[in-house]
Amino acid sequence: MSTQQSTVDFIMRQLASISGISTNKMFGEYGIRCEGKIVALVCDDQLFVKPTGPGRELAADAAEIPPYPGAKPSLLIVPNRWEDAGWLSALIRATADALPTHLPERRSPAKT
């Protein structure tokens, strides 16, 4: 099952106060970016936020489960928590702030 556009539209309306927020479609599901960083996924109409220390504090009651088979666990934010735009925006902002600006460069093996 894939995510309905209406689910993503609702979440993005709730996050409208955050500058630099965007989505991108990925194989029928969606990534949520904040200032270019992937902070959350919407999979099967469920919101999964990348786990960080500050995010875990704000969403202490959230279960940590993978958004799809083989993925790392994420914070599952239940739909009734989406209703509080201020709380949801604070969670996404705190998550983005805690994530690194970019991934470390991978070094390619030395050529001989």
C-alpha cells in the first residue's frame, strides 16, 4: 500500500511554519526534508521521524519501528499527534537541528 497524497498534504500544512521544509516522492512513499536533510518518511500513511536525542525527548511515547522491511527503526508518530502543529513542528525542527549537515565523505580505495 502506498501513501495517499492527502496524508502528505495534511502533514505539510501542519509543518508550514518551518522554513526550508519540502517533500519528495520515493517509490510511492514520501521523504520530508528540512533544509535539505531527510528528517522523516511517510510510508503507508504513517509518519516516521528519524530518531535523535532531542526527538526522543519530545516524542517519549513513540514506538521505534522500521518504516519498511530492512530499514533502521524510526519514531512512529501516531496520527492524533499530527493535529498539534506546534508540537509536530518542534519535533521536526529539533530532529533537523540534531542531524549532521552532511554525511561524511567516503574515501575510495587507493589506486595502484
